[in-house]
Amino acid sequence: MIKSASEIRSAARTTLSGHWTEAAMLTFVYCIVAWAFSALVGGLEYVQQGLGTVASLLLLPLGWGYAVTFLSNARGEEDPFNVSRMFDGYRDFVRIFTTILLTQIYILLWTLLLIIPGIIKSLSYAMTPFVLRDNPEMKNNAAIELSMKLMDGHKGELFWLYLTFIGWGILCILTLGIGYFWLAPYMQASMAQFYEEVKAEYEQYDPKRER
């Protein structure tokens, strides 16, 4: 049995202790880079006429790099909030890009079928970025399937963890979005802790699994 949502959030706050400013600055840089890229794409007519979505997908490895940064921090790795590490996904572009893109496509297809199945699948695939981080030889459906195994029996717990951040989200709105630079790290650190929990449980019950 994994930790409760409150325990996971507490563990996340512990990992961020002394690093809140760094995490907030990393979030700021992430938002600026994403905004600048989107603005560049939006300013090109030929992109707007059909390549806009494709070009925007190039940000997927950046989002992956941002997410796994908090796993590195949770594990006490050296200099986890170095901005350059956020671009690690581009050093392994094909594997990261195709796998994350597949998860988005699958979620979209399930959502087109019905909204509830789409939500369930998004929860099932939620650990895929961390799986990619820990298994450099794994990609595409193999990584997605491992995420599904890790999330077996835990989708409700992750959904509840998401819900516990609603109040913080409302406070961010009241701060005109400024609070997001601290909320996003808090949520990502909590996701990293959740991953560590389900990963440890999975390894406990299946220690000889193929990696």
C-alpha cells in the first residue's frame, strides 16, 4: 500500500525544502521558452496554415525534461535544477518524442470514444515520463505498458492527489497566475513521489521483472 495523498505532498515539500526558488525559476524559464516558441510559430503564416500543431509537438521533450527534473531532485542528484537538464529530452529526441506523442494520441482516441475512458487512460499513462527516465532502453508501447502496470490499482489514488491541488489552483488565479511558479513544482514533486511509491511497490511484488 502506497502513502496517502497528504503524505506524498508532505514528502514532496521536504524534497523542495531549500530549493523552492530554484524550482520556481526553472518553471519560469520553462514557461518563457514554451511561450517564445509558440510566439515564433504563431508569427509564421505557413506554419499557421497546417504545421502549427506539428511544430508545437516539438515542445514535448521539453515538458518531459521539466517533469523528470523533480525526480532527480527527489533522489538527491547533483544540481537537479540546472536549466540545461530540462533540455535532456532533445538529446534522446526520437525515443522521448515518439513515446510521449503516442500517449497523447492514445488519450485523445480514448477521449473521443468517451470522456471517462480518456481520463482513466491518462491516469494509466501518467508514469510514462518517469519510466522513460529510469529505463533508457525502453520506448513507445513498452514504456506505456510499464506505466499501466505501475498504475494498476492506483489510478483512483492519483486522481485524488490531483484533486487535492484544486484549492491551490484557485489561489494561483487570485495571484494573477504568479503562484503557478510555485504550484507547478509542488505538483511535479508530488508526481515524482507518487512514482517512487508505485515503483517500489511494483518491484516488491515483481522483483525479477524485465527492465
